[in-house]
Amino acid sequence: MKFNYDLEFKNNSNNNFWKQNTPLIEYCETLGINVPHYCYHKNLSISGNCRMCLVELKNSPKPIVSCAMNAKSCLANGDIHTNSSLVKKARENVLEFLLLNHPLDCPICDQGGECDLQDQSLFFGLAKKRFYSFKRVVLDKNIGPIVKTVMTRCIHCTRCVRFAAEIAGIEDIGMFGRGLHSEIGTYVEKVFQSELSGNVIDLCPVGALTSKPYPFVNRNWELKNITSIDFSDGFGTPIQLFLKNNQVIKILPGYEKATYKTNWISDKTRFSFDGMFSPERIIYSFLDNNQKESFLNLSWQKLFKELFCTLYFQSHLLKHYFHPCSITICLNKNISLEVLNLLHILTHKHSFFKLRQSESSNLNIDLEENFLLNSSLDEAKLAASDTCVLLGVNPRYEGPKLNLKLKSRCLKGNFKTITIGSLFNLTFSNITLSSNIQILKSLVEGNNLFCQEFINSSNPVLISNAEIFRRGDAYGISSMIKSLIKHINLYSQTNGRSHLNILSSTLNDVGFANFDNLRTIKNKDFRNSAGIYFINSSFSTSNVKKLLNLKLLNFFQSYKHKNKLLITQGSSLEMSQLTNFKKSFDVTNHLHLPNTVFFENSGTYINTEGDINKVVKVITPLGQAKSDWQIIRKVFSYSKKIVFLTNFLKNSKIVFNSKNIHQFKSYVGFQYYAVSNLNNLTFQFVEKVTKFHLENLKFKPAQKKLFKSQLRFWLSDFYIDGKDINSKYSSTMIQCSKLSRLNNTNFKF
């Protein structure tokens, strides 16, 4: 921290009156004057109990606490001195009292090098010791697998207590005892069970709360800091990566350029990265041909030679039997836009390649507003709203960033949250109407008591997730939601037009929707395919798992294509599901192509708000792992040398290499623009964008049926479940999951 000793200011030296309503300590920071402090934090309430931020006010009998005083009232009374002899002496005395019982264990403390107590003791403390009595020792508390406690170092700033109560909404931590016997803890032995518990590590100004999974690993000055984005949900929150020796050591919150703030991040964002580099990761290629010996550690040249020889012979054999065949490529929505674009070019080059997505989606992607989180994170729009409806979504675990915004708005008052779905603890007050989707029908028909609340509400916000549109009655739900929004725009007090806000479950859901609406993989794809190519797809996804179980039960007829080829491209494999898949679908040849993980790859993603996030490679890939772009690019180069008989569309002109990259500007380097900001100069060498308007259908659409089943929460476990494929292999997340399941069950062993 940089301290300024010389600057002082008077009440008539600055005319920024908008700053004067803030605390005095924050007003000083806007002028470049850094006042030392421990308990004060911009995003927490004011406690004023560390007394380190004392300043001198003219005509005041004693120093004042700058974090608890309003800048406007202080400036009206006279001059303020931040570096006078009185202030220096007061800071020395405060630091002397704070260090009375503090242990001298800085060489073994994980906070060393980034400890506020160290820095401020050096700048403002005394050089001699006057206390020779016995020091107090406090027993450490076990508050879970995330936070390690050394409570003897605690200076009682209460930042963790205020964070638990105000931000996390879990009032498990508090201060008990009086005087010399006061402690911070849970009073009874329990775990600090919150999805945001890791943020207290960053909040603690001393070494009392540190990272439990990585003790005694590094010093802060040894690490390299690189900016990246969060991979665990659909927001792509900025994060800071700290690297050492080609390894990710820790992850901290990044700086949000749009809001000029540092965000809170979830425990999954902070600690699940070790799943990328777990012992279960496969970093070498192999070929399994159902013989006694499998070929391990094949070179990429031999691997691609084996792959295309197999494809070539299958192509000729199936052509001989007059059986058209295809290679079905099954995708996960976590891949980047560059890889998706290149795969699209591959399907145009060779017609026997078919692109499919691993999970179903019946979401209408005609307009951008149908799959974006339109207005939920806009503070101005949230402030103007007094009602929020959550349809089958739990923002606490699906999008902690969204949940914090809603909680902040709820604490300001005059805000009602209505949920339709399972019962959730959102850490703020909410009303659950029903868990059945039929409640939507009663709302649209006006047969529900809450319809009157809609009429009296102003700018209501509707939020749902992408998972609700994977149901069989997704079209019926979509039509009901459209009717509900139409009634809201007609009868409620809205400024503008209301939209449905869709919360994405993966990092690139919106990117997929912007690109194309790919078909979902089905049984007919397995039946008509000579090979299946999985890219970052798990066999445990709901759709693939359902097809696998039905095939094991002999629900489907036998396939006409025997001796199928299975290609898996990923960093891990689920061996039990893989064995069942090979047995069910008559797989004879299995090739595994090891690819890179998120931090070993570069790419472009579009988050749930429609913002473009570009990620760069920060560490070198391990073993034989290559990026998805490199692997698909090699498929292009090898396919040029072979003539496939099953390639009905001979697109010989589509050749992708570095020389003709400018011919594929529509596939690489996408640029997305908000429609409201388009003008004639947006695309200089492209035709003007034609305006369009929406019209109601002249005929009555068919009635869509709604199922009577309940809206169940799709995320069974926040820590190890979800759309990212790495958290289930994280040792820290597995410990958190076990503890969470133990605390949330009625059966105690």
C-alpha cells in the first residue's frame, strides 16, 4: 500500500460535492491521501473498531475516526490533518495495542508479503517494545475445508463477521466473550457453509484466515499475475491467476472494468482449478482396438494416420454395401467460438461430418433478447423495479453474481422476490408460489391472487434459466411466458418493454445461440453413423446418459453399422460410462485425443450478458495435449489427401490454411454489435442492415401442452456437479461436497 505523508486538504480546496456524502476515509482516497485502516471495507458496513484510521479535525478535542465520520460534516467544521504529530502518536499507540497478543510468526505465515499489519507496522509503528507480560493464545476453529484459521493472529476487525451476515447471508460467524476473552468463531462447533466462504481469505487483513488447501506453498512476490475469466458459470467474471513454474497456484477476484469494482467470487471459481491438473487427467493419446494389447503414447502423426485409415476403409466398405454413413461430432457448449467455427467449415468441406450438441435445447434463438440476461444486472433497471419472478432458477448456485445483485436490491427495501420451483434458501426473503409449472397457466389466465401484484408492480423482472427449455414441454412454457410478458407490458407500470432474462449454465451458451441452433444427438445419429466423435463431452450428460440406459435395456433395435469407431477428445474419461458405451454401441476401435484445459488454451466466449470475453493461454500444455483448434486443423490437413466415397457434396474449393484465412472472415474473428447501436458506418464494406419489425401471426397457433410435473432443480451438487467437466475431479470440491451432503441430510452417522 502506498502512503502519502504530505498531502493535507481544507474544506474549500475541492468542489466535488458528490464525494462529500461518503465516509471521510473514502473522500481522502479520492484526493490521493491513503489513510491506514483494518476494519473498513467499501462493500461492508462500517464498524469503526480498529481505530487505525484516526485523523485530526481542527477545534476537535481528540482525533476522530475517519471511516465512521461523514466527509460533508467534517469539511464544514474546519481543516483536517492526516499527518500531524497527534495523528502519528495515535497510530503508534493503536498499533502497539494491536500487537500486544499478536504472535511473532511472520516467517511461517501464509499472509507474509501481503499482510496489512506487516506494512503498517513498518510505516506507522514503534521500533521498540514495552510489553513484557504473557501473550494470549486462542484455539483454532475448524470452519471447513476452504478456510484455515490461526485465531491467535486475529485483531478483531470483524470483516469476516460482517461479510457472513451481509453478503453471504449465513450468520454462522460472530464475536463472543468480553474484553481479553473476546473471540471470533462459531460458538458451537460447525462449518461455515456458504458458496462464498473463500472471500473471507481476501478480506482478512492479517494471517488469521488463510487458504486451507494450499498452506506454505508460495510467497506473493514469487508469483506472476495474469488476468483471465471464470470458467465455472455463464458470467465469465474477471479473475486474477497467480502462476509459478507453469502451475496455477491460486485464483483471486479480478477487476470489473464496467463497474469499476472488484467482485466476490464463489468457492468453485477459487478452488476448482486443481481438477484440471488432477492425477485422473489423461495427457497422452492411446488406441484401443479390443485386442490384448492397446497402443499407448502414440505420436500425433501415427494417431492421425490410424484414424484416417480407419475412416477410409469404413467409407469404402459402406459404399460397397450401399450404406451411407456419417461421422457424428458431439459437442459440449464449453468450447470456444473459434473451434465451433472451424468445425462448421469442416462440415461444409466433408458432408459426412454431422455436428450435434450433447444436450437438448428448445430455446427460441430468433432474437438476441430471447437468450440473454437482458436487464437483471443493470443497477438502474433493478433500482426502478419492485418485483422479481424467478422461474425454475436458483441464482445462489447457478449464478452467485446475480444472486448478490438481487440480495443487494432486496436489502434496500420495496422489492419482492417470487419463486416458481423448488424451495431454495436464497439468503434473502422470497415467496414461493408453487413448484408446479401449471401455476404459469393460472397467472396468464388471471386466476391467481398474485396477478393483482403484477398490475400494481413497476418494471417487474422475469428470470429463468436455459435448463427449463430442455423439458419436453418447452414450447408450451415458452408460449406461456410470452403471454405473461405481454400482459405485464399491457397492465403493469413499466418504463419500456419487459423481456425474459435467461441465465446461461455454461460459459458459451450465448455464443452457441449466436452461431447456430445445432441439433441434439439422438438414437438415429448412433444408428446411421459409422463413428462417434466426442469433443469435451461427458458420457454422464442427461441426454447421452438416457440414450445409453435405453440401449442397455434393449429399447432400441440393433444397429446396421457394426464395428463402430469411437473418438474421444478431452482431458478426462469416465471409465465406467465408457465401458458401457462401448458395449452398447458395438465399438471396436477407440481413439483418445488429449486436449488442453481452459487455462492452456486461447479462445473467444460470449457470456450470458452478451459480452465478448477473449482468453489467452497462460500455461504450457502438459504431455501430448494439444488445443482443440490444433487438432481440428490437423483433421483438415489430413483429409485433403484422401478421397472419401461417402462425401456426396464435393466441396473441393473449401481449403483452410494460413494463406486464405481472409476468405473465412465470416467464420473467424466474429464481431457482435448491439442492434440499437448499429449505424451506416458500422460495417464499411458490407450491405446496410435492413430494419425489421415483429408482427403477430394472422392465424391462431396450436395450443402447447404443459406437463403437470414439478420444476426440479437441475444442479444436484453445487461443488462437483454442473456443466464444467473439471470440478468433479477437484480434491477441494470433493471435500466440500461431502461436507455439504453430510450437513443437508437427515441421516447422521
